[in-house]
Amino acid sequence: MPPIPGIEKVNTFSIRNVVDIDRLNKFIKGGDTKNISVIGGGFIGVEAAENLKEAGYNVTLIEAMPQIMKPFDYGMVQILHKELYDQGVNLIVNDKVKQFAKNKIILGSGKEVDADVVVMAIGVKPETDLAKQAGLDLGKTGAMKVNQNYQTNDADIYAVGDVIEVYSYLYNEYFQLPLAGPAQKQARGVADHINGMAIDNRGYIGSSVIKVFDYNAASTGLNEGMIEALGLNISYDTVKIIPNDKVGLMPFGAVAHFKLVYEVPTGRILGAQAIGKGNIDKRIDVIATVIKFGGTIYDLKDLELCYAPPFGTAKDIVNFAGSVATNLMNSDFKQVHGADIRPLVESGACIVDVREKDEFEESHIKGAINLPLSEIRQRTDELPKDKPLYLHCRSGQRSYNAVLALQKMGFKDVYNVSGGFMGLCFFEYFNDKTLNRTPVVTDYNFD
Ligand SMILES: Cc1cc2nc3c(=O)[nH]c(=O)nc-3n(C[C@H](O)[C@H](O)[C@H](O)COP(=O)(O)OP(=O)(O)OC[C@H]3O[C@@H](n4cnc5c(N)ncnc54)[C@H](O)[C@@H]3O)c2cc1C
């Protein structure tokens, strides 16, 4: 519980275990609880907000940072922001709890939120009191320091799990990884070591998954935000694709938003994020496996994965990502991302929508030219030759073909908009709605 002024004036709960959940459940069912605020947009905060909303309460989720769920980049997490918003959670980002009044939260912006119950989910800190009392070393992160065999500086005392810091497989630093899988593996390692067996400690990458209402979201390894926050000197590029997770004609197929982060020039995979309504966890598990084997974008392209229409596509999402990354590495084309589009629209850049006319008429980027891929070769004289062209379609695949066609016809400064119109709609939606911003699209299209 953080020492926020007035904290005694609200009914606060934390969630560490089933007993805590039981306590919270009994309290809200026993009283006249209507409004619940969850503070902290990490895994536990988001899961709590989702569960409580589904249980019928008015839920506000408050996050001090501009986004929830740091394992996802800002562009990707907008899908989860949208989902929470659409499902009726009052998601407030970029605003910090300043103080509490009687059943009320007062935020840094001055906004006030009614709260019969406050769930604190502001993250976990290793409980190191006992370690300190025993004279055991802590690492730079504040968690316990252990060697490759999970021994503390007292060789007879081991430590595992949330209380220790682990070595990164991807960069040369220790970090905290409060997840169940690593804790279990470390415990097995300690048992092996006590029994005189060698420990195979390869370092950690961090893989996780969450369900947020109708969406599943998984990630592994590094994302762009982490690379920046950690100040890592890694040269990298990204691929963003939105393919179908099953063959189009199958029922229950859905699009999967997939982002790959890889090192340049080596092609080594650094991380990936996937968000969708289907089984995106299996795609991230494949990437996590490839990372742990030191694999590259070329390995992704080559992977032979099982396929039948109810399960996926013949070229799986991860193969697809490997192919796009290989094209980028070969300098076959240049790309811009969803975040680049608003400034481009506002500066009057030439945006070319290569979807068919009926798709364009339904909704499009304001000021965009419609030149369908099927007609582009015959109508190139309609395109300016003296300025950059930003091509997009629904998801980025048709516009990639159009970019290549134009390049062959002599256009030099042509960019593909990664994630296309759909990616842009997801990227813009939550901020448009909550900041009362003028949309850059005539209407949204999410499928
Ligand atoms: C609500 C919630 C949901 C989670 N969901 C997931 C998930 O979906 N996936 C995932 O990978 N991870 C999840 N985690 C994280 C995962 O639970 C932890 O990473 C994992 O339990 C860590 O194991 P541990 O043994 O280090 O710590 P813990 O499981 O916390 O066990 C430590 C135990 O030590 C006891 N203890 C502490 N001090 C003392 C003392 N002085 N003397 C005696 N006993 C003491 C504690 O009471 C506790 O029982 C979740 C965590 C929470 C809180």
C-alpha cells in the first residue's frame, strides 16, 4: 500500500492470493458497492478490472503512465485500451492518484473518481526484509542477488522466484521477472544443485499472456518501449502485420495483430507481441522458443508448423512475419507505422489508399487518394512524382504489392503503412474517444 495521503478514507484491497480475492469478494457482495476503482494497469490490475466489470460493477482503471501493460508497445496496447473502453471500463491513463477523500480518488489532473472500493495493483516488490536481516546481498534492482546456481552470498542459502533478479538472455543485465514459470524452473534447478547436479541456467526472456474480455494478448522478449527505457544499444527494426489466424472461410477465424522486433543486421529475434481473439499464445510460444535457440528472421520464415484450416493458415503468422522481416532486411521496401500517419495527414502528405472503391467509400483516411491495386499500373500518371507516397490497404499486404509495382515503375520514395487502415483505426480510436480528438479517418474499420 503506497503512502498516498488520505488512503485510510477508502476501502483498499490488494490482490496477492486467493485469500485476498475472497476478502474482496465478500466485501463487495456484503455491502452496497457500485463503483470500484483499480489502480495500476499491469497484469493484475487489468485482470481485476475485467473480472469486476464482468461481475457487474462500475469499474475505473487508473494508470499513471500513458499506457497499460508494459510488455506491449504503445501502438499494440491501443487494442487493449479500445477493448477496455468498448466493454465499459472507465480507463484513465496518464493520470496519477494524488490523494483520497471519503470514498473518492483525486487524480493529478484534478479529476475525481467515486470509489466504494479501491483495488491497489501497482506492482510487486520483492519481499527482501528477511534476506537483509540475514546479511544476504541484494542486486542493483533491489531484488536478491544469486549466482548461476541460485545461491546467495551464503552458499547454503538459495533464493528463487519473485524475490530474486535474473540474468537476461537478450542483454547483459539483471532484471526482475515475477512470473510463475521461471520460479518453478528455478526451484527445480535448486533441487538439482542440492543433489549435486549441474544447473543449466540460460538466462531469461520473459513470456506472458493475458485475457482482456474478448481479446488474448501475449508477448515475449524485448519490445521497443523496453529497449528505449533500458537504454539498450541495440540496432533493430520491427514488423507489424495483421493476418488472419485461421483460413478465411473457417468460422471463428479472427485477425491477429502481430509485432516482431529483431536485430539489424543479424536478424536475431528479440521479441514479439500478439493480440487477437484467437490462439495468439501459440504464436508467441513459437517465437519464445526461437529466441531461446538464438534464432533469426530466416529461421522464422523456414519453420515448418502444423496446419489445417481450423487451426491456422498454411503460411502461419510467424512464417509471414519472418518473410516480411526478410523483405525489409533485403531493403525491398520502406515502411512507416500507424503512429506516423496522424502527423503525415496533418502535414498534407500524399497518402494513397490501394483498397477497392467500395472499401474506400465505407471509410478512409482523410485526404487520401483512392487508387486500387487492381488499377494502379494503368493510373500511375495520377500520382505525384515529386513527393513521397504513403501507400496503405486494409492490413498492409496489398499495399506492399503496390509499393513494389510503383518502385519497378520508377517511383523512388514510396512507403508501405504497416498494419494498414485497420491497424491505424485501432491505433487512433481510444485517444480519439477519450481526448475528444478529431479523427484522421472518416470512420473506423476494425475488421
Ligand atoms: C493475482 C496474481 C496473479 C498472477 N498470475 C500469474 C499468471 O497468470 N502467470 C504467471 O506466470 N504468474 C502469475 N503471477 C505471478 C506468480 O504468482 C509469481 O511469480 C509466483 O507465485 C512467484 O513464486 P514465489 O515462490 O517466488 O513467490 P510466492 O508464490 O509469492 O510465494 C512466496 C511465499 O512465501 C511466503 N513468505 C514470505 N515471507 C515469508 C517468511 N518470512 N516466512 C515464511 N513464509 C514467507 C509467502 O506468504 C508466500 O506464500 C500472478 C501473481 C498474482 C499476485
